[in-house]
Amino acid sequence: MAGAWRGSLRARLMVGVVLLAAGGMVAVNAVSLIGLRLNLVDVADATLTRARDTVQDRVRHQTAPFDEADLNTLIPDGVYIALVDDRGRVVARTPGRDLDGQPRSRPDLPTPVPDGFAAHTRTVSARGAPVPRYRALSFPIDRPATVRRAPGTAPQPFSRVVVAKSLQPAEDVVYWLIGADAAATLGALGGIVLLSRGVLRVGLRPLRDMAATATAIADGDVDQRIEVARPCSEVGEVGTALNRAFDERQRSEEQLRQFVANASHELRTPLTTIRGWAQLHLHGLAQDPELIERAMQRIEGEAARMHATVEELLLLARLDLGRPLAGEPVDLGTITDEAVTDARVRDPGTPITAEVQGEVFARGDEDRLRQVLQNLLSNALRHTPPGTPVSVAARPLPGGTVELTVTDRGPGMAPDIAHRIFERFYRGDESRAPAAGGAGLGLSIVQSIAEAHNGTVTVRTAPGEGSTFTVTLPAAR
Ligand SMILES: Nc1ncnc2c1ncn2[C@@H]1O[C@H](COP(=O)(O)OP(=O)(O)OP(=O)(O)O)[C@@H](O)[C@H]1O
Ligand SMILES: [Mg+2]
């Protein structure tokens, strides 16, 4: 169960959502914290620039030496100040304790303070602290000035001033925000996990329903179908496609069942006849040599009919497999002439004409194409009254195809019959040709062969107007 959950689409989507959300939040937080810190450094720098202006102003108006103890009041509290003489020595600095007597940190200045030190604001570490905690700015004063370290001592001259502003408050804000952001991010991620679980469970429910339906169909409930609520969504599209696949499967299963039923029915009639004659003989009822002779003839005739039907079924099954047929150039002119000559011999009373326009070569399987012609010709002879004229034509068409037509001036077919004649085992008006006895497979074989050649077969017919069957095939040259 745990393994199934781990590998499930829901788990993977959830992990993906959470990772993406976490990455996004961390990136946004990092950018805003870095921005905030830079901004706080800018604010400190601005304070130092203002402090420099204040110091210069005070120095310009100084009449008596400064007192070190008063340095606290020289510039805004919170800015550290160090007065440096010509040799870089710090002669006075902000006292180590603030006005409330609390100890105060201070920047770690180099001794002696070099000339160009912090000419532009820069970051220095705090005394005793490893990380930089101060922004510092040093500048020469506009006129010489002095400072007294304690009342009564000799004033000492200084020529440069270093002002520094602690970054501690800014960093405290940043650290506090890091903590707050981390807590908020974790909380938000927890919320996303809970929410996405729910959303994904609802969103993926149709997929689970599909699996249940497919399982039910596999278990035999073949009429079940997936309910597609929103056909335009991706899941809806899958559902629609699956339903189509189920429909198609059911249709082809029904077709197969029908086919087997028809085939069995077709074979049962000759088998019954054969059995009847055989039993007659076995029970000694047929003593008359003439009757025995007839029995043998009927048995042979029915066996031949069965054989023909079985051969046709096998051919259809082979064509259904979609195996490629031989692809040699076939001279349709020659096979047309031969088929017509054969038909004239078989049916001397029927006027049959052949018309071949130039060289007509199709690419395909010669035996199968002969069979096409034979089936169409035998239909034209069998399903029309004796003596009905029949014509066969082969001609090349523009666009790399060739055409074979078999036309008769027989009774033709009504549209509802013409509509179905290519169906397997379909026989039209049987009363019209009672002795014909075909299985109704001839035209479905013609169609399968034409399609196996990437060709088509069509019929043009109407009652009283005869029929024209047209087979179009790819030309060989
Ligand atoms: N030229 C035609 N004129 C009138 N009806 C035709 C013609 N060709 C075919 N048909 C009708 O179409 C039906 C189907 O033809 P198809 O060739 O498939 O089967 P069949 O000729 O009855 O039997 P089989 O060809 O298997 O021996 C025929 O039974 C017949 O009713
Ligand atoms: Mg036929």
C-alpha cells in the first residue's frame, strides 16, 4: 500500500507541487531579505554622510577644544566617532559606555589608521566579533582642531575623523525576518500539502473511475462505459478515447460472432445433406444403383461447395490480417481477355464483350486480381436472366490509377440491397436465383482484395438499369 502510494501519480504530483512551491518561496524570501539588507546598509551609509556634514559643521564653528566625554553629543547617538591625528593614532573616541552607562560595542579600527582608510563607506568588523558589523567612513576635517581627553589635560590636535554605524540593528531585523519567513514558509507548505492532497484526490477521481470501469468491462460487463463529465479536459479526452475503444471492441466482437454464426450456418446445410445421403446408404435404404450414384454425386457436390466456402473464408481471414500482397505489375488487359474467354465458354448463350484501352497495368497480385474479375463476372452472369449482355472494360485513368469495370444490363438492384451487397454472407433477392447457391462472400472478397491493393470497389445500379461494378487500383507504370 505504502509502495503503491509512493509510486502513484498523486504522490508524484504532490511532491512536485510541494518542491516547486518550496523552491519558489525560498527564492522570493532570499531575494527580499538580500534586498532588505542592502537597503539597510544604504540607510546606514546615509546616516554616516549626514554625520560627516554635522562634524565638519561643528569643527568649522569650534572655538574651544572638544571634550572626549562630549563626543556622545557631537553627532546623533548611535554613530561611533573616532578622532585621528596626523600619524593615524586615535586621540579620542566615543566613550565605551553610553549615556545610560551601558557598555557599547565599537568597530575594530586598524592601528595606526592608514591614510586612505574608509575614504568611501565600507564594512568593518566589530571588536571581538568575527562578522562585519559596522559601516565606517573616514574624512579629513576642514580646519585644524583639538580635543581634550579629560578636563585639565592638554588638548591634542586631530586631522581626521572616522564615523561608524553599527549594522547590528539591521542584521537583527534580517535575522528576525529569516526566522519569521522560515516559519511562514513551513506553515504555507504544510497548507499546500493538505490542500493539494484534497485537490489531487478530487482531480484524479475520474482516472480511478476509468480504471474501475475498464476492470468491470474486462470482467465481462461489456456494456459499461466511462462517464465523461467534461469531454474537453485531458481526462475527458482519455475517457472519450477509451469509450470509443470499448465500442470498437464490442462492435468487432459482435461482427466476429455474426461471422462465425453465418459461417456455421453456411456449412451446416451441405453437411446435413451429406449426412442424409450417407445415412440413407448406411441403413441399406438405397439399394438402387441409380440412387447410390445420385447419393455419391450429391455428396461430392456438397463437399465441393463446402470446400469453396472454406477456401473463401480462409482467403478473407488472410486478407483481414493485412499482410502485404505481391506487388508485381499485372497486365489487366490479358487477364480481362482470358476471363471473358472463359466466361464465354461457360455461358455460350450470353453476349460478353471485352474492351481494353491501351496498356493497362496494375501493381498487385495477379491471382487475386483474376479472382476479382471472376467474382464480378460470375455475379453478372448468375444474378441476371440468361442472355443478359455483359461487358468488361479495363482502362488507365489520369493520376496513376487504372480502372476495371464489369457492367450488365440485368435487373439491377434496389438501393437498400445495393447498400449491403459488400457485407459478408449477404445475399440479395435469393428467389431471383434459386439455383445459384453462393455463400454471399464474392463481393466482400472483391472489396478486401481491392483494399489490400490500396484500391476501391464501387457499384452503380438502379432497378431496371443493370449494374456497373468499378474497381480502381494503383497503376504499375
Ligand atoms: N450483377 C449483379 N446484379 C444483380 N445483383 C447482384 C449482382 N452482383 C451481386 N448482386 C447481389 O449481391 C449479392 C451479393 O453478391 P456476392 O457476390 O457477395 O454473393 P453471391 O454471389 O450471392 O455468393 P458468392 O459470390 O459467395 O458465391 C448477391 O447475392 C446478389 O443479390
Ligand atoms: Mg457472387
